[in-house]
Amino acid sequence: MDVKELRVGNWINEYGAEIEVAYLSWDDKSEGCSGIPLTEEWLLKFGFVKEELTIDGNSSYKKVFYFLGTNKEDFVEGLYWDNDEMTGYEHVKHVHTLQNLYFALTGEELTIR
């Protein structure tokens, strides 16, 4: 893992433990660190609301969308699952990447609620 990807407050896996980055220094090393895979559990921790929607009226074709907040206008486009796999923003595979993207788009931290 490249420590340049990280910000204070990001969640990562360090030697098998999920930790929140408390500080960064110039000599930080990425040994033993990796990204935490982005899962439904993490989206729900951050306050996303899950909603299953049928597409084109076909009840056998459903997608699961995640909205942040109670207003569907707060939907983060691309964060949806199809057949147990996230589609849309394929590069958002880890918790810290979602946190950084959210901050870049809103200027606010995405934190556990």
C-alpha cells in the first residue's frame, strides 16, 4: 500500500487489525498495511441506506443501491452492487478510497456513525 494514498482518519488493515489512521509522518512505511475491502457492512457503518430496486419492472433483475442520508438526491452515483459485486466506480475497492473520494467531492469527512 502506498502511504501517499492515506489521510488522517482513513481506515486501513495493519497486520490483520482494522485501525483508523491517527497520524502520518514522512517516514511512515506501508509494511504490513493494506486497504480494507469496501463491503456493505462498511457502507452501513458510514450511514449509507440500502435500497433494493427492480430494474425495468423485471422482478428477477434487482440492483442494490446505497444512499447517504435520507434524501435520494444524496445518492453517490456508482455505489451499487450487482450479483454481489460493486459496479460503477470500479476503482473504489477499499474503505480509504471511498473516504478520500467523499472528502474530495464534499469537503467533509466520511466517518463512522
